[in-house]
Amino acid sequence: MNISTRKIVVAGMMIAVSAVLAITGLGYFPVPNLTNDATIMHVPVIIGAVLEGPVVGLLVGLVFGINAYVRYLGLPFFVDQPAWVPILVLFIPRVCIGLVAGWVYLALRRANQTFALALAAILGTIANTALVLGSAIALGLLPVAAVAASLPQALFEIVLAAVITIAVVAAWKQIETGRGGSSV
Amino acid sequence: MEFELLRNVTIGQYIPTNSVIHRLDPRAKLLATLLLGMAISITSSLVTQLLLLLLLLAIAKASRLAVQYVLRGLLPSLRVLIFLFIIQLLFQGWREPSGQILLDWYWLRITEYSLRFVALGVLRVIEFFVLVSLLTLTTPATQLTQGLEILLGPLRRIGLPVHEIALMNMIALRFIPTLAAELEQIMKAQASRGGADGQAPWWRVDVMARARIPLIVPLFITALRRSEELILAMEARGYVSGAQRTRFARFAWTKADTLAILGMLGIYLLAWRMQWPALTYFL
């Protein structure tokens, strides 16, 4: 597999952005919610996937997933569970964010860039939330009511992801072309 | 608005104190970290967890690091953690088997089992954080990457892009403090120009979002700009992806390294096996 320099660097940088958002707390938005805050730490995954393709999305998602795995392994949910459970619930969904976002964008960008960006962000975020909650509920770690409890958080994450993705990619493409306007 | 963002960023910082731990081979440190991580995950005994935590703090002491500095890195995520654990405490009480019920108050139930769960969770999170911080505090990022690359090298046979992933991680580690500093600058610039300050009740999420987007978007743009510069710099220095490369730095494996690995292996086995009969009540 030959991954170009460009892809490596952008992937690495997006990982750094994700980490900075987490460390500085800027990525956490308190939401009237029973579970945790809405976060935007998955947005760098989406932006990486949109700008450089699903491969970069996969790479960033991989690191994001490992991060989530290490960070949430200690949660009481997983204390007596077999080893593959945290991998399925924490790791796999994050890997999918980048792939879903990248493919959706590739498929739709010829039609309408803004729409493609928005949908990539929305579906990427939904993929994450749906897979995490879905697998947790299917394995009995969370009650089905958890879906309703996390709804404000999920909705907020989706909207934020779409807004930020469009804003960043629009501004970036504008800068890249150097001209006054862009197609977005 | 808090400007000193980097003050609490301990992950990714390297502090050269040239202690015994610092001088270990990075491959040994990585394997030791892995073994300790497994030890932390594998044990459900509170006593063992406490001992592991003490061990970690002892290693921090041995590396001539201020323990207080290491723990300070936990501060940013503290609020989220506390919230998570309160939620856990509320919901885990209804799990069976419950053991002794400590508090039964209408819908709130705290049992011996749930308390243990939550305590284990807290300890595990702290331990993992200290473990990873120790690794990055005692090993420069370049060594970490090279060590990881060597350790995972055999996986290249099955098509895994080991070198690329290692490089990607190194870039990320290198730029985290840089981006945090840039973010600080952006915040100050926005504040000095009278930007939105986002002071609102906590449930007015739209106000908070509106206040933060002018920080987040420039952060991304800065990051992407730096990426372009880095790509240019790498290619200008002749970096070609997929090419065969040799290594400039070689690592020498010493007795101290073997000792470290065997020690951690021992600890892992102990954690796996250790049950403290006299103290089963707390386990």
C-alpha cells in the first residue's frame, strides 16, 4: 500500500487537531442531556476524509478509535466484559466515521459540493452514534432508553459537525484556489 | 475565558531528566507500557488496582518527575469524568447481582457492587492516563515512533503500512503543543477584537456553539496550512512515500531493558492471578 506524503501529513495533523480539541476542552459542548456532552472530536476525522479521501478518514478514525478505547476502557460498563466488547463498542464505530464520510462525499461532490459536505458530516456522525449506541444496546450494556437520553447530544453533534465541516472546507478550498470565490 | 491552555497539557510533553527510566530502550518502554496496560485492564480487584496506581506513581518518582505535574494533566477531563461516574453510580445500582445494598432511597440505589464498579472505573481511568503520560514524558516522540515502527515492523509483510502510521503519529504528537499554542493565540486575538465571549447559561448551547466556531474553524485552517508547509518541506528534503528507508538512530538493548520487561511481565501475571482472600470484601 502506497500512501502519499500528503495523506500522511493531513491525517497526522487532523489527529493533532482532534487531540487539541479534547485536551483544551474546546471540543466539549454541555447539552441538556442525561449522558455526556456533545463533542466534535469526530469532525477532524470527517474533514480529513472529505479533503483527502476515505483512506485518510480510516487512518484518523483508527487513531481516534484507539484513543476512545484507551480512554473509556475504564468505564464501569466494561469491567466484567470479555475483551472484544470494548473493541466493538468503542473502536469499530470510530473507524467507520471516516469511511462513511469519505465515500459519501466522493459519491456526491459532483452534484453539489455543499450538500455533499453536509451529508458526509451528518452520515458520519450518525454512523458513529448509531454504532456505539446500537452495539452497546445489542450487547445489553445500555438500556434502550439510552437512545432517548442521548438524543439531544446526538442531534447537536450532527448539526455542529455539518456546520463546522462546511465552514472549514469552504474556507480552505477558497484559500487553496487563491481566487476570490469557490464552488462552495 | 482561560488563556493558559498549555498549562494542563502534559500528554505529548517530553521532560528530559535523564533518569534510569529515560535511558531505557523505547521498545522496552513500549512493551512495558503494553504489559502494564493489560495488567490494569485484566484485574477487577480494587486492592490490585490501588497497588498498580502506586507502582505507576513510583515509576514517576523514579523518572525524577514531579508527581503533581503528571496528575495535573487530568484536570481538563475532570469535569466530564465526574459527570460520567455520577451517572454510573445512579444507573449501576439496579444491576444484579448486587451484593449488599448500601443505600436504598426511592429510585436511587447504591449497592456494594455498583460502588465497586465505579471505583474501579475511576482508578482505571487515572491509571491509564498516568501510564500514557509517563511514556510520553520519559520518551521523546521520535524515539517512540521509531521504537513502535521497529516493534510493528514484521506486520509490514501482511500489507499494514507500518511506517506511514508511525510517521502519522509522530506528526500528530509533534503538532499537538504547537496547535494548542496557536489556539491560545486565536482566542486572545478574538478577545482583543471584542469577539463573542459565549457567556450564557449552560443550557444555551447555541450561544456556546456560536462563540466557539470562530475559534474552531481558524484552528482547522491553521492546521491545514501547516500541513501544506510540512508536505512541501518533506518533499523538498527528498521524502518519497513507499521507498525503502534505513534508520539513522539505532537502539541498544541493555540489561536494564530486559529487567524492565521481565518486571512488567511479572506484574501482569500477578495482576492476573492475584486474589486477596483476606480482603475479598473490598474486591
